[in-house]
Amino acid sequence: MATFVCVHGAFQGGWVFSRLARELRTHGHEVHAPTLSGCGHHGHYKDARLDLTVFCRDLTAYLVLEDLTDVILVAHSYSGLICLGAMPELLPRLAGLICIEAILPDQGQSFAELGGEPFRAMLASRLVDGWLVEPWPAAMFGLAGAPEAEWFMSRVSPFPLSGFTDQLPDQPLRLPEKRHYIRCTQNPNPMLHAMAKKAEGLGFTMQAIDSGHCPQVTAPAALSALLSGLAASMTAVA
């Protein structure tokens, strides 16, 4: 069985994977869902010094302190930046990488730069106290009208602007040999369509799931089945 480390996106916490984790554990997998500084149950601690570097250190420290190796790293949405930023330290501990509609900026590029002027304008319109960004509406998480929307939106919290404006380190990109990218077919977001195309160019094996942007919330059983199948191939002994 596989060891999954699932990394949450902006505004969220490890709680966002709770339903998926239950499904994966019924198949015998080990599941970890660390919560980044200032997020989820750490949300009482808000500090303007929180940034992409801190989040990368959070993830690296979690794998080190939990003695985790042969890990399948699961990056969702914003956390693609964190996983790419921490990759030089994480790579020796990974069996593979699975991205679920993850953001994949170029080295030396930020999420805000990748999103362009419309995205930067949206960040500015949701700014609080000069350094925090209010969560997007439920529709942008793919949860408009979903029965899980109230549960999800009651748990999200503001996220540091610096997480969106910090650039990835300008260093050669290193990725695990075994890597998959999952596109959510119900999501019309053009940026994420572009990310899927980019992932294909980076050698990711492309997968799809019939869901909106957060299948770990709205389709945990289907996502668990997909992840379990991918894990079987990623951890197989040649």
C-alpha cells in the first residue's frame, strides 16, 4: 500500500482532505494531510511574515519529522507552488507526484504573474489589512450549489498575499520520474486548462476526473479510486 501526503490549497487546511483520507484508508493506504502555518487549525496564528518560503519549510519539515519516505505527494491547486518550491529537498523522499489541477509557474515566476492583470486585480479587490486575501466565492472552488459548499466555506480563512506574489526560486526544475496530472472536467477555468497543457509538456501522464475543482470534497470516492490505481503503478517494483 502507498503513503500519500496531501497538500492543501490557499485558504484551506489539512481538513479539506478528511473525506478523501477516509476513503484511501479503507484501501489500506497511509494518508497524511499537513496544515500550513496560519491555515486551518493554525488559523489563530496570522503573521505578515508568512510566505511561500515558510510554506515550503512547513512541508519539508513535516516529511522529515514524520520520517516519511517513498511518499506519493499530492498537490492540489495553489499547493503546486509549494511542492515545486520544496522539491529539491523533497525529491529523495518521493515515490512520485500527483497534481490535482495544481498551479505550475515557471521558475522565478509567481502565481500573480502567471494569472496576469485580471488575477492581480482580483487579489487587490479582496485584500484585508494590506496583507491578507479573503477567500474566493464557492463557485471558484467548484462548489457552487454543491451540498458540501456550506461545510467548506465555513472553514476557509484569509490567506497571505505574499503566498500569491512570491516567486518560485529561479533554479532548474526537478521532478520525480513518476508524475501524473489530474484535470477536473467540470471546471471551465482557462488558467487551469493552460496548467494541464503545461503539465503535459513537462512529461506528466494526464488523467481526468468528472468533478469540479475540489474532488477531494465533492467526489472523494472517485478520487480515491483514481489515486489508488495510480499508486499501484507508482510503487510497483520493476
